[in-house]
Amino acid sequence: MPDPITIITTLHGLAEKLVNSIKGGQDAAKAQEILRLVGELQTEYFTLQQHILKIETENAKLIQQASSPKPPNPKQQDNHTDVVVDLDDISTKVLQAVTNSPDGALKESLFAHFSLSVGKGDFIFDRLVTHKFIDVGRVQMGVGAFYFATPKGREYLSRKDLL
């Protein structure tokens, strides 16, 4: 099947021949209208082709941007520094245990000690880390991460008279 521009060009040529062969009257006006409509169709086709080309160019740029490595995110502000946090009982006990471990505490050991599921334990540790009460001090290959209390965590326990 021929492409659309070939069909439009052929129609335009046939409409011109029709206009030239008809002399006056209503048929000449109808043929003129057909020629005008085919011309509009041709213009619309070229306009759409320009839009398609523009969209394809934008698409290629977006694909290139998406596939190129992104720069690291700038360090975000600590939104938790001024937040007053009141830990639940088990989270407070975990924080105490981490604080009382001079060599650092393994979270898996604390999960077992407090009979915590992995999900509940991870939730507690994520909350303590997020609020900067504890932090990873070191990681030992084959053993895991050792957590230590931060000054903010010690201050929290001190305010509760638990230190």
C-alpha cells in the first residue's frame, strides 16, 4: 500500500485535472472545493509529520537522560533533629541494650534476646536509626553490623532516668 503522502499527492493531481476539465457551473465549484480540501489535507499531513519528528526527538532525549547516570543526591537536612520522640517500651529496652554494649550490639542478637520477629526488630532498628538514637559503628564480615548508641540516644535515656 502506498504511503499517505503519495495518495494525497495523487488526489491533488486528479483534483487539479478535474478543475481544469470542467468549465463553469456548479461542477466547477465542487471540483474547486475538492482541490481546496485535498490541499488542506496535504498541509495537515506535513504539520503532523513535523509534530511526530519533534516528539521523536524529545523521546530520544528523554531516553538518553534516563539511561545516563544521575549525580548523587545532595545531602538532605536532618528533619528529625527537633522532633520529640517517645519510644515504646520495647524500643526503649532495645536502645538500653545497645547503649550498655561497649563493643556494639548485633541486631540479630537483640532480636533473639527480646524474642522479636525480624519484621518487628527491623522496624524498631529503623526507627532508632532514623531518629539518630543508634548508628552502625562497624561491620564485621560474616558476623554483621554492630550498632552503638549516639549522644542523642544516651540523652534520651538520661532524660527518662534509664541510663
